[in-house]
Amino acid sequence: MSHPGAPLRLGEEVTLEIADLAFGGRGVARVSGFVVFVKGALPGESVRVRVGRVRAGYAEGDCLEVLRPSPDRIVAPCRHYGECGGCDLQHLSPPAQAEAKRLQVVAILRRVGGLDEPPVQDALQAGEPTMYRFRMDFDWGVGPGGRPALGLHRSGHPDEITPIERCLLMPDLANEVRVFVGRRAQALRLQAWDAKRRRGLLRRVGIRMARSTGEILVILETGRGDPPALLQLARDLPRSFPRIVGVVRREFDRHDRPSGESILQGRDHLFEQVEGDRLKVPAWAFFQPNAAAAGALRAAVLEALVPGAGEAILELYCGVGLFTLPVARAARQAVAVDMSREAVSVARDNAASAGLSNTRFLCRDVVDALPGLLRESPWDAVLLDPPRTGLAPAATEAIGNADIQRVVYVSCDPATLARDLRLMLRHGRMVLRSVRPLDLFPQTHHVECVARLERRRG
Ligand SMILES: C[S@@+](CC[C@H](N)C(=O)[O-])C[C@H]1O[C@@H](n2cnc3c(N)ncnc32)[C@H](O)[C@@H]1O
């Protein structure tokens, strides 16, 4: 079968030269201007490919054989690589991953942001390339042979679960906890969730592990019901792993809506240390997934923001105050906003423990709070770190038009960053000075960026 106008047929085997790496980790080849995405192929490689899908504007293929490998190709360190959908760049050396991400940020800022020469700096490699994750979530579901399994989603088949023995992105102890939960749940006959039949109790296990303090928090996401075996599982966890400081539960109803939270054992938070700051992190609030590199991220934020001693800084999407504390130390005042009650309450505690009295935290939706905040005070700078979805258009407009000298935008998705920068810059009041990519998520295509905008002079 072929698509009209496409130079390739479904199932055809061809030799292709890979020119680029697409965002998402696939190699990009062009056949008479027609784009082919090749899973597992790297720029500079010549590969044998079977065409697996042909669409109106592009095709997708699987790499059958690498005929001429890239000098940056390495043997993927994880035995689940390729099968598990969690990582997509393990076959590329870590320094080359960082450079590939820099190039992708440049390309996205050009294509989506409409910027001809985006001022993108070198990508910073922060922390270790493996065992770096502060948190991982594993799903229960149907694994090979229809058996219940606890693991990550299968690459290309998100409705199936790949059982994971050892995930290289998390520390060994956290892996041991996950394996224990899987085995103990089976022994206690706790039923795993079957999404197709919509049956079963256990849906997801989250493991949070603080690198500096060693504390571990286990989060069990379940359906409704209180079988004694669930309490038994929660009791068994800290007995077997004394570093577990809490086991908490979030329940979901039949329509997959969160319907309650409870502490099954110990406490609902742990402590993580970032540089000199001891931060309380609750189970239900966001924290940087690569906690070991959080110091490097804070340094990049401060380098872009340069908070002055007499300045008032507005921080949007502050979480538990990771950036607020160093900003408040350097500035006259920091006002920080987040809509998560848990995050704001803990951010207040974190600021108090750090001995700071020049911070104010507001538990509000940024979109609602922003107009009033921008009227309230002449802010010297605004720092923002929204979720992956980026800013709401109203917030982007308001910031782009406001009388602010500097805006620092921290983003974990270059596509929404580029979209928002385009909107912020379109009135011509601001100019983009720098974008620093940070490779906080090695082995995956994800990248963090810190962008600095300045008010145009004159
Ligand atoms: C990427 S996290 C950043 C947190 C913090 N800067 C950090 O590094 O730990 C995004 C934060 O935005 C908050 N958030 C999401 N949507 C929001 C909204 N509409 N208004 C206010 N806060 C929001 C979340 O609760 C989360 O804490």
C-alpha cells in the first residue's frame, strides 16, 4: 500500500542517511524532500529501514541495521531499553545527548517561536546520567501473557506494561522498594488494576527518594475499598526498608477522579537538601525530578535573574519554594504564587526554616492573580516556572505588556516555551537575551530551559 505522492511504500526496505534528531529521539531522513522518522537511528548514520507507516506528509520506519554508525553511538546501558517507553536516547553518549538537545531547542525556537537567531547557550550537563531521579511512578496493568505486571508503559504500546527489574534512572534502593511492593502485593493477593475490564485495586506506585537525606516516601494510587491487606502492605514497607518515612494513599473513583488521600504509615512528606536549604517536600506537591541537579538549575536561574538587593521579585508557579529561597536572600522582597495548597503551605514553612521574613506566598491560580499583582507593585523582575503546558495566553499577554525590566522563564517543554515567547515578544516591548538548556533528564529527550527576556530600552 502507498500514500499518493509519497516516495515510499508501506513495508518497503530502504537505506537512508540520517540528517537530524527529532524532538522525541527519532532520527530524521529525507527522501526527495519527504521526511522519514526512524526510531533508534542517529544523525550521520546510514541505516537500513523498514517503512512501518506512511502518512500524507511523512513516514515512520524501524531501524533494521546500522550500516555506518555515528561515533556518538553507544551500547544502551539498560536491559529494558527499546522495550520500555521511558527512555529514548540511551544509544547516544551523554555529551552528545546534551548537544542534540541544544540543537533541538534552537530548531523549535526558530520554527515555533519565529526567532531567526535564537540566543541559545551551550547545554549544561548537570548531575549523573543514571540513577538521578527523585521520583518515579510505576503502573500496574496487563503485562506479557495477560499477567498482572508492575512497570512502565511499553514503547509504542502505551496500554501495555513492561515489567521492570531495574530502572537505571532511579537509585538501586528505590528499585528494591518497587520490586518489594510488586511481590508483597501479589503475596497478599491485592488485585492489580486491569484498565480494560476496569477491575482491581492497585493502580500506581510512586517512589520519592531524597538523595541528601536518604528519606523515601511511597505513594500508592488505588481504587476505592479498604482491604486489610493494603494496610498490611503499608506496614510491611518501613519494616523492610527503614529509610521509608511514609506510605500514603490516593484513591480514585470509578470515573478515574481522585476521591481522597490518606496517610497509611508515618508521614506524608520527606526532606531533601538542596545546597544549604533543607526543603520539606509533600507527597502531593511538585518537586524537581532530578533533585541532585536542582542546585545547578537554581544557579542558572539566579544567573539569568540577577536579583538585586533593593529589588522586588514576583515568582509565578513557585512550588515548595526551591527558587524562592535564594531569590529572597538576594532581593528586598519575593512574592510567590502557586495554586497547590500543599506546595504553598510547605513553601511558607521552608522560608521560615531558612530564616527569611521578606517572602509572601499566595495560594492562587496565576491567571486570576496576575492582573492584580501586576497593578499592585512595580516589579523589578518576574520569574516563572509553569507546568509543561506553559502559560495561559492571558498571562503571556499580561507579562509581555507589563512594565517589567526582566523576565526569567523556566520551562521543561521547549515547544510551549517557544509558543509563549512568540506571544511575549510580539509587542516589541521585550527582547530575548539568552536561553540556557540544561540536560536534567539524561537518557530521555526531555530538556529544561532557562530563558531571560529584558525590557527594550528607549
Ligand atoms: C514545574 S512546577 C515548578 C515548581 C517550582 N518552581 C520548583 O522548581 O519546584 C509548576 C508548579 O505550578 C503550579 N501550577 C500549575 N498550574 C498553576 C496555575 N494555573 N496557577 C498557579 N500555579 C500553578 C503547580 O502546583 C507546580 O507547583
